[in-house]
Amino acid sequence: MHTDLSGKIPFSPLQQAGLSGERFSSKTLELIEISDAAVLHLHSLDVTDTIRLNLGKFGIDLPAKPNQSRGEEPAALCLRPGEWLLFSQKISAAELMQTIQPIICLSETALLDNSDGLAIFRLSGAGAPWLLSKLSGLDFLSASTVPGSNRVQHCARTRMTGIAVVVHYHQVVDAGSGFVFDLLLDRSLARYLWELLTESASHADELSSITAGPG
């Protein structure tokens, strides 16, 4: 895999897979590729709250329970007890590493920069939960995601036609997008999932429109 002198991969996952368009829209949803995010994988064997307290002093709020997500820059996603993803579009991976490494116990905790190993797709719009429910066994149409409900930031690990995907439901205030679904997956499978999502969009449009009713 080709990298530039800084060690960064010069192409986004979709560009590297031969797709030039990184944005797709249909009647009820929008899908874009996020190529500027930092994603760190944090895994700790520390069974106490020490690591959570230490990182909390620097504004990183690690959730204690799986599927919880907290914060914005960075957001912390709990995958399982002692394992998190840290996600940021404003803070570089190098900056996050420099902040976190001095305050963790390296004999008990691993911190890896996984930014270039993942593809990230952002899905928004009324048809988004319908599309995800069609492709996954999880219920994305629950009370936490339907319009007008008390929305809560959270995350989940699932599979979409065999592809392991982390789904992060959160609010993007700066972009005025409201709540969105971020899909994090292995970089090598980016094109396959992108095409699956775009080809299934029309059915999600139909389901969303039927539920919304006339008017």
C-alpha cells in the first residue's frame, strides 16, 4: 500500500478502490465518505477506574459500559469493557497519541492509531435507519433514532452481509447535520459496502415514505 513521506495514505478508501464519487444522495438519505478522521484503538487490562479518571482530566470521557458513546472531540466509543475507539475530525491522531501515551500504563494498556486502516461512511436522513435495518440484524428504528424522540448518542458492533461494522450514532453540530450514523469498517471492504448501501437506498426511500404517510 503506497504512502506519502508523512506515512499517510494519499487516497481515501473509495478512491483507492477506484471510485471517484465520495457522496451519494437519494430521496430520504445522504451518504458521504469521511476521510479526515483520527481513530485510535484503546485496549486496557486495568480493571479499576484509573484509566478513565486519568483521561477524564484531559477531557476524554471514557464510557464504562459497552455501546455507550460520549463526547465529541474526541468521541469515545465503548466496544466492550476495557476497549474503546477514540474518534475525532478536529484533533489529529498524532496529537491524541501525544496526549494519551504519557498518562497510561503501557504494561496494561495498548494504544494504536487505526485511522488509515478503516473506512468511514456517514449516513443521514429519514431513510438512514431503514437502510441500516435492512442490512443488519439490529433495530435502528427504535425510539432512540426516530424523529421527535429523545435521541441519545451511542454505538454498536454489528455485521452487514458479513462485514463487521461499528455504527456510531451521534450529533454533528458544526455541520448542521443533526444526528448521523457513522459506519466504521475495514478499509479493504469499503467499495463493497458503499455499493451495497447505494444500491439498497431506493428500497429505504420507499419504506421511509410509506411510514411517513402522505403530506
